[in-house]
Amino acid sequence: MYAEGVADMAGRIRDEDIALVRERSSIADVISETVTLRSAGGGNLKGLCPFHDEKSPSFNVSPARNVWYCFGCGAGGDAIKFLMDAEHLSFVESVERLADRAGIQLRYVEGDSAAPRARPQQGQRQRLVAAHAAAVEFYRAQLGTAGARPAREFLARRGFDRAAAERYGCGFAPEAWDLLTKHLRRQAFTHDELVTAGLSRPSRSGTLIDRFRRRLMWPIRDLAGDVIGFGARKLFEDDDGPKYLNTPETPIYKKSHVLYGIDQAKREIAKQGKVVVVEGYTDVMACHLAGVPTAVATCGTAFGGDHIGVLRRLLMDTDAVAGEIIFTFDGDAAGQKAALRAFEDDQRFVGRTFIAVSPDNMDPCDLRLAKGDLAVRDLVARREPLVDFALRHVINRYDLDTVDGRVEAMRRAAPLVAKLKDREKRPEYVRKLAGDLGMEIEPVQRAVLAAASATPSTERAPAPRPAPAEPVVDNPQAMVEREALKLALQEPVLAGPMFDAVEASEYRHPVHAAVRAAVASAGGAATATGGAVWIESVRDACEDLAARALVGELAVEPLRIDGEPDPRYVSITMARLQWGSVTARIRDLKSRIQRINPVNNKDEYFAAFGELLSLEQHARALREQAAGGL
């Protein structure tokens, strides 16, 4: 149970406040900050799971009950649990984040005392985010000072006015050694917090000084919009540091996961099914301002696997919905090398990948300055498939007027065709490669087949599923037990009284019986009002780990009925549940009667026979009820 640690704290959040946070936190709104969700029917939503790699969406969200569950990896829970897993927050940090979002004032109690107390120190992540938020305001204010004139001039030269600077939170780190550090210390941030956040660092003398000085600053935000780091550009010739200096790795800033501009671009990425990957902060700004709102950039590191994971979830990059990933690189040697590296990553996307290179070898920011917004939009519109670019780049390195040149180019290009994840495209690219080389198709085809057999398959295997909470549901009894439990979890107000009247002994599968027992331990379905609080109560009451996992699954699995359930459907379901159990007891009892000698064990025989008559009568009544009669 992920709430266990709260009770051990000296000051814990009051239970009723946690319940209020669960009720008022829209699970769809919270999760859509990270995952693109689409309708799954029955009021549910689905998307690509953020906790494991998958090609088809198995991550389900039930807005009506404020819970989520992934049928692929078995993870599930409410909004609190999602933040804990997705952003590596503690339980308290997740509750506090959601409370701030919902405008709920949390109350805390000391030990077993019911007396509220002042808000305790926030969790580490919230403290680090708060320090960055304060630093953003400090840097933004400094941008208007006399010492920041070079920063303002740089922005102006790059085509960004004051409004653009404010939109992206641009600021200036002043020349003083510890101006930011002193400012944040006055706001009660500790020495350790500032060092951990990457905002300050110890000097040689041991005193604390600012990490960034005399630089133009860009705040770097996560998907939720929280500032988690900074990018800083050199402005002065006597600055012997690198051209760009980024926040170091911290508990909240992982450069391999971060994409600059993702907070502003995410909705358009999901809406358009398209993302443009550029190389720098000013390129992101230029693209957005020029009418390409889907642009993002890496922060001090190459585009890699973790970035791909972030974009695939936003793009809903699946077999059924393939998005577009467009890379823009400079036309120089470094840019071409980056493009070829991107082609290697291309195989991890389901969607189509493209490259857009300016004919003048200008990046989007330079292009906007020289030729205007339309030129930036045209650059993206004129994109070409990344595989075409990669093949052309390889072929151009050889003299195709010679036999040796053509054969060597074929050998080098064939593995690129062999790596194409879409096998249906390979024959077309074999023909294209043969035409570009001026060769017959047959030798090119043989080279591609040889490369394919020598290279491990690029097609990803389906993500491994964990051991299921229960065997595959392949019999009517298991199906009806499952349906009854879904009614108790999803519709407790409707199903509660009838559900509670049927004991756990009627459930033949042990995991189903464990969930039924947990419902009783949580107070019974008849006492519940539904939603995430009720489901978490049942989950917490589960003593069996498999049962706990099954609760999350059943909370989002659609009921086996078209339309809304009603008392008649509940009655039919509970009757079918009992009928299966009763008929099983009848079979056992008939077998027992056959083994009893009615002469030597007359009393036992007639007692069993009387019980059989009673059970058969009960079975007839249940059969009528299961057929639809109330």
C-alpha cells in the first residue's frame, strides 16, 4: 500500500483531506499532462503506457471512477499513485501537488492527535521546484537591468522582442558571485537545497556561490510546466566557459528525459500527431513564433531513447495511429552525422520519420531572420523521409561512375534498407536504391537480404506481460464472478445491497474470493459512494498482492452490458454468480448421496437428500432470476 509511509510521519495529512484530494483530482486531466489519451468506448480513455514500452495502447483511464490501469504491465491506481510512479514523488509530495492544483488547503496532525498543525516542510521535489520558480522570477527581473544589456541585444539580434522573451521566461544571471544564492537564502531555502537543485555551488573557499553568472538564461520546464532546470548561453568574450551551460543532473532534472519547449508544444503535438525536433532554444522559439508550434529541442545532450519514449506517448505512436517525427539539422558535417544517428533511432518509432534541411544550411532561427516566418513553415513542409536522406548521404560518398564505387555504395546502403521496420517498404526501396546506383535489381536485392539476415531484427517484440492476477477467463463462472466484482467497484451505490448479500464463499476462484473479502473489509459496497476513494479503500484492504492488482484492473474494465447498468442487470449477475456455485454443490451432493448406503446410514442419507431438494429449489429460483425475472 503506497500510503503506508504517511502514517509513520510525525505530522501526517488528515485522512479526510486525502480523500478530498482523490475526489477532486480529475484523473484524465492529470494523466493527459504526460500521456495522449483517446476514447476507448464506454466513457473510458486509453493511451500508451508511460511505465513500459508498447506498440498498442493498453493503458486505460476511467474518468468516472478517477482511476487508471495498464493491462500491459499491471500498474494502476488513482491520480496520487500516477504522480508517484510517473514523477517519482513520495505519497505526501503527490498529495500536496494535487491539493495545490485543486485549490485544497491541507491540514496536518501530530501523531494520533486530531489537532491540525502548520504545514510541514514540503517534500524534496516540491522544494526544488519552488526554488527554481523563485530563480526564474529573479533572472527575469535581472534581464531589465543595465548589466543585462548584452542579453537583451542578443535576443533582439535573433529576432525576439520583449514579448517573446517574457513568453519563454528568458532572464539574465548577473555578474555578482552570489546574488541569486543570497536572494534564495532569504526565502528560507537551505544550503543543501540550493546545491541539490543545481542553482548554487560551493566555492574554493567553501562559501556558496551562484552556478550561473553573466549569461542569458532559459528556464527548462517539464511536461507539467514546472521549471526543473536552466539553459545558459555565454555572452561575453572573456567568459572561458562553454557556449551553452546547462543545469547538472539533479533529482528533478534528467537531461536524457528533458525536451525544451515540451510544455508549450505538447497539446499541439497530440492534436496534430506531429513533432519537430530542432537543435537549440532559439530554434524552438523561432519555430513556435513562425507558426510551427510542435517544435522541441534536447537540452545539452543528443536525442536518444528516453526522448523517444516521451514523444511516443504524446504522439500516440502506435500501429493504429502513426505520427510524424521531423528532425531539423544543419547541413554541415555535424548535422549530417546527427541525422544518420537519428535514422538509427527511427526504428524505435512506429510512425514516419522525416528530415528537414534548409537549402542554405541555416537553422530555423537563422532562416526566420533571413527569410521570415513563411520560410520556416516551408522548411518543415518540404521534409523528406529520413531513410531517403540517409541513403543519399551514403551513396554520395562514392564515385558511381566506377564499378568499385557502385558496388561499395550498394554494400554500405543495403543495411539501411534492411533496417526498415516496415517490411512492405523494403522492396520499393530496393528498386529505388538500384535505380540510384544504376544497377540491376537482383544484386541489390541479394545485398539487402544478406544484410537483413546478418542484422538482429529491428522489429520490437511485444512488451512482456507480468504473470496475470488470475488464469485466463475461459469459463462462465469466472466471467460472472469478475462481472460481480466490477459492479461492486464501479457501481457500489447501485449494486451494493445485492452484492453484499452474497458471501465470499460463492466465489470459486481464490483471487476473486480475496477481492470479495477486501470489499467486506473496506466496509461493504452498500456503504460506498464510489470513485477513486472507494477503489483505493478496497485495494488497501487486499491482503493478497494478486488481488490488489486485480482491483485496479477491474476498476477500469468495461462492464459486459451495452448502456448503463440497472438493478435488473445487478440482480441477473448476482443470480448467475450464485447459480454456478449452487449447481456445483448440487453435483457434489448427488455424488455423495450415491456413495451413502441408505440402509446402514439412513439418517445421513435422508439429511443429504433433504439438502439436495432444498438446493435444487434454490437453483430453480436463481435460474429464473438469472433469466431476467426480478
